[in-house]
Amino acid sequence: MNKNDYYMSRAIELAKKGWGRTNPNPLVGAVIVKDERIIAEGFHEVIGGAHAEVSAFKNAVEDVAGGTLYVNLEPCSHYGRTPPCAKAIIEAKIKKVVVAMIDPNPKVSGRGVQMLRDAGIEVEVGVLEDEAKKLNEIFINYVVNKKPFVILKTAMTIDGKIASVSGDSKWVTSEASRGYVHIIRDRVASIMVGINTIVKDNPMLTTRLNDKVGTDPIRIVVDSKGIIPEDSRVLNSDSKAVVVLATTSNILKEKEMYLIDKGVKIIKADGADGRVDLVKLTEELYKLEIDSILLEGGGNLNAAALEAGIVDKAMFFIAPKILGGKEAVTPVEGRGINLMSDAVKLKDVSVSRYGEDILVEGYTEMLKI
């Protein structure tokens, strides 16, 4: 590994420390090198807080003037929640800036690099660009496609069942797989389930980590008729995370007022056949600055999401178990697709292990980054 890749890898690792805390801002890490020594490191810790470059300046063990700054995303050039980082870099008299990728945000794209070059700072772009794009896939999708990044996650047996014929589903996969799902919950802005999951499993939809206190995602329940039980744990947990009820005009006014009084945010997205229009729903969620959704629905909601074209990434945990049963529920129900040639295809597929389970994940052709 050459020195540029080494220092950029370190910047990317630092950026990951901001997972789940910066949404809808990107994950950014910064490393400052002088005389082949790392003299400062920083990362964007929380939305509204100091950006990675400024954080590194504050943490420097010596004067950064004349040093080389490595950062995984182009320094910002505009005033947002914080002042522009490009200006701070110029004022710090940094000699060279190495950037992994240009910021896709139209407010920034290319302007930060140009500002630095205009100030006489050498700029190199493209070091570990693919890794940087993978890290910030949620942010890129959010600013380019102007929609939340939707991850369809499911757990099934090797013969494709998410529950037995009796409806028993605890537990399909191993503790290791379930633990990783909670890590994902800690990283995304929201989690979405259908009303059937609430009625059948009565989940809290919170984050539970072994090594630290996690951040609960916004809890979204798709419930076209507004029949969510008033004693549901998702409505009565101690979590501070907001509950969003995605419903239609079919919800009773009394129930709507009751939920609003409990602090639930109501989004009405009327669709065909009295169902929630998932495209309209994601448009409303985007307006609320919700940049990502972990879809943990059952077979019907998963099918509806795929049919609506809102799914960007699929994560299938496969357990080495066989259940059988023609009536046993599968991960994607609905009407199904008639022709194999019309199947939803995944690209950039990867396979990993969690305990005894296999995780297959890939991106749908719907995703445009």
C-alpha cells in the first residue's frame, strides 16, 4: 500500500466513527501529515458539530502549516450548519490536500477543490475513490437522487422461509446475525415495518448493542387503515425516537388525534386500493431529512417496496435450516413476477458470514449513483 492509500484508509476509518450520528450529512474523516508523520486526526462526529478538517486542526499536536491534509470527501465551500472548511484549510496554510472523491452535493461539487487551487494549494483527487463512495452511499443517494436510501433486510432459512407454517419466526438466524442488524439500526436514520409485524411480533424497533449505547432510529409503521393497537410497544417504549405512522385517509379521525397526542407523526400517502403509496411516502420522508430506511417488513411490505421501485440495497441473511411447508411465509410475497427475465436483479453482490449464517447483499438496478 502506497503512502497516499495508507493515509486515506486512515481517514476513512476515522469517518466511520460518525456512523449514525451525522445523518443526513456525510461521513468524513481527516488526517494531517507532516514530514511523513501523522500530526492530527479528526472526524465529523455529529450533525451541527465541527467538520472533520476543523476537528483535525483542533487536535493537532504541532503547527499544521505546510502539512498535507487527507480527507475522504471534498472540503465544503459553502456556509451551511458550519462555516466552509475550504476557507479554514487556506487559513491554516496547508500545502497539499488529497481528496478521495468530489462532493456530489450541487452546492459544493468541485467548488471546494477550486477554492483551494485558487489559493495556491496543490490538490489531488481520486485516492481510494471507490471505497469513499461505498462509505457514503447513503449520502450520495440522498443528495443526487433526492430520496432516502432504502435497505431491504430479511432473514430466511436456506429453503426461503421467514417463518414456519405455524407462524413461528424466533429465531430464524443466529445471534451473530441479529447483532449485526442492530449495528445497522444504529447507523441508519429510520426503520420501517408493516402493521402486520406490529400486530404479530409487537416489536419496540430500538437499537440494542453489546458494547455501547446505540441510537434508536426513527420508527416508521406502514398502516393504511390506522389500526395500530394503542398498547403496542412501539407506541409505549421509553425510546426518544420519533414514531411515524404512514397511513391513508382511511384512518379514523379519533385514532389520528389520539396518536398525535402521543407524539406520533402522521403521514398520509393515499395510493391505489386504499394502500399507502410508498413512493409518496419516501418523498415525504426525504422532506423530513430522513436519508435512510432499514426496511424490516414482512413478505407483503417487501413485495410492495420492490414493486414501487424504492429499494436500493438488499440484505438477505440465510440460515442453514430447512422448514418446508407450501404455506410457510417467504421474504417477498405479493403477486410475484411472471417472467424470470423480469426479475429484480442485484449488482455488486457480496457474501459474508455471521456465525453460522450467510449474508448475501447487493444493489438493485433502481439505484443510480
